[in-house]
Amino acid sequence: MTTPPASTPSTGGRRNYLLLTAAAFVTNLGGAGAMIASAFAVLESGGSGGDVGLVVASRTLPLVVFLLIGGAVADRLPRHRVMVAANTVNCVSQAAFAALVLAGEARLWQMMLLAGLGGAAQAFFGPASEGMLLSSVPPGQASRAFAVYRMAMHGASLGGAALGGAMVAAMGPGWVLAVDAAAFAVAASLRALLDVRGIAPREPGGGMLSDLREGWREFASRPWLWGIVVQFSVANAVVGAAEAVYGPLVARDSLGGAGPWGLALAAFGAGTLAGGLLMTRWRPRRLLLAGTLCVFPLALPSAALAVPVPAEVLWGVMFLTGVTVEVFGVSWMTALHQEIPEDKLSRVSAYDWFGSIAMVPVATALAGPAESAFGRGPALWGCAGLVVLVTAAVLLVPDVRNLTRHPKPPLPTIPTPRDASPGAEAATEADTGTAAGTGSGTEAGTEAGTPRPPRTTGEVPTP
């Protein structure tokens, strides 16, 4: 396997790291609750499970349509500006959604339209933010960097899901959606302050189509990459349908409503925190083999909802799934960081996203009819079985089994001038260590979108 040229991390320093982490924390805190609120907003307006699926699909469809363009744009323009613009659009769409729900005037077509606007913004945000993170982390610190960043991100999701479920139960979904709109405004302000002067300018390509073709060649030349994307095109679709459509319905009918379902999502968040902590210490040599084996438990929540199990058992299942999915997520990010050239990161990320979520609108739109035709339980068992099937199939790809972690490069030695002050050498060593540490979690994001591939970077999706 050919190793790409090493990318040079951006030089934003500790300030950039703190800004990016704070922005991700804020949007995940608001987004986790908004994902619950949007589903219950549809149900409380008189909608059915099929209507919930239509709203989710309305967000995902423009996301799929514009993703490849978003990836090409993010590899041409300053990525942080693309992110700020997308955050602003998401803020406006969520604020309008909240206003309609609070006024009691929300109609299905209005919710679908606003969801579509947010999805279009997400198509530009996702590749830009993923490229920003992957190009900002020092090679020797990549695995721990991604684990630490994702721990901060999932910690916010944990609190947001629990708080959001409680707020929906106590105050109604409209106020939770308003909080999410405010979170996007704060995140946009933070990302506008990023210092990206240290990022080398990218050479303009031969046009949009030429850029897309170049990104496709980079994507298609790696069997491990497209193999796993095909795997998750199915897995994300069925998991998205199970959790976005069937989950709230099971919660309403068997678990006691929004509160227990919010706690189930919070348990998943707690599991991802535990998985992230594990990955700060564990460095599996065969990155994708270890990660893919940890995808099998992704079938468990659908099976638990199919039974359905008591709320306490569901919380345990969601926690375990969070741990194992996070192992895959960190391993996947490390593989991308290691194998993909910096100037193509956003385009490759866009193809990754496109393949991974292309089937989600279809699955969520068909979730209601499938329930009517087969029953909710059989539909959920089918979701679980498909996750197991495609995960077993991708293990047949040799590169998935054999891709190995590169040896950790030594940190560069910075010579100390002869006329330096007595404390200069110590300060230089301290700065070097700080730079390595603060790279551990710079920007990512899959903000405010559809049920997002659990292997990727990013922020909690909000339909």
C-alpha cells in the first residue's frame, strides 16, 4: 500500500484547539436534544411514524445531492469560512423550525422544507470540518488526538440527550429547537475566530468536474475505503431508520415517552466516552480489522427495540454499542489521516459521506410503509440482520484485514540558540509537548444532519 505524502498540521496552536473544541461541544449539546425534539414535534403536530421518516429524509436528500460539490468547494476555499456559513444557515433554519412549533403552526411541508435547508448546509459543512480536523493533527499524535476530541464531542451529546429528553417532556419540543438554533450561532462565532494563516494555500484545480474526478480516483483506488463506505451505506440506512423513526415510536408505546428514550441516547453517549478513553491508550496495529469487528454490536439496539426490552436493558445495550462504535470511529479517522493526502481530504470525505448516507433518505422514508407491511418488530429485526450481514461481508476485503498503523515518527528536535536565556531550552521542550497535545482534537464535525456514520468525525445530527 502506497503511503501518501505526509500532511503538515496547521499552526493555530492551543487557541485554535480550544475554539474548535468549544464549538463542537456547544453544537453537540444543542443537537442531541434537537434530534429528539424534532421527532416529537412531528408526532405532537398529529404526524405519524411515516411523517417522522419524511422529515428525516427531507434533510438527508439535499445533503446527498450537494455533498460532492461541498467537498470540492471545501478543498478550494478556506475551510473555516465554509463552516461558518453553514452554521449560520443551520441557525436560521432551526430558529424558524422552533418558531413554528412554539406557535403551534408547524405543518409537515414546512418542517420538511426547513429540514432540507439544514441538510444543504450540512453538505458543505461536513467535508470542510472533516478536512480541517484531519489536516490539523500531528501524525505522531493522531490516534490519541481523535480520541480526545471525540470524547469532548460525545460528552456534550451525553448531556444534551439527557437534558433534551427531559426538556421535551417538561416544556415541549419547540424550546429545545430554539436552544439548538442559539448553539449554532455561538459555534459560528467561535469558528470565525480561528487563525488559519499557517495553513498552506491549495493550488486551484482545473475546475469543479476535474476536482471531483481527482477525488473519485483517490477514493476508488483504495478497496478498504470504498468497501467500508459500501458497508455503511447499508448499516447507516437501517440504523438511521431504527433510531430516527422506530425508536421514538417504541419509546412512546412501551418505554414511557421522550424521557427514557433521551436516557437511552445518553447511554450511547456515555459508551462513546468510555470508548474514547479506551482509545487514548489502545493502539491496535491492524486498525480496520479491530474497528470492523467492533461494528457488529451496532445491530444490538435494533434488536433490543424489536423485543422490546425494558428501558434499563436498552440503556445497557446502548452503552455497549457506544463503546464499540467509538473504537471503530477512532480507527477510521486514524486510517484516513494516515493514508489520504491533505489537499484531497475534503473531496475524499465527501465521497465517503455520499456513499455512507445515500440510502438513508430511502430507508427513513420507507420505514413507515415497512412497519405497516411487516410490523414494527420484524422491520427492526431486519435492520439488525442487515448490519451483521454487511459487516461480515466487508471483512472479506484483504486491505480491511491487513491495513496496519504506521510507526510513530519521532518529534522534531528544535535547536536552541547559543544566546538563549537560561530557561529557553526548557520552554522549547514544553512548547513542543504542548503542540503535540493540543493537536489532539482539532476540528471535526458532522453537524446538524442526518443519522451520521458512527465511524466519522463530527457533531450530533439534528433532523
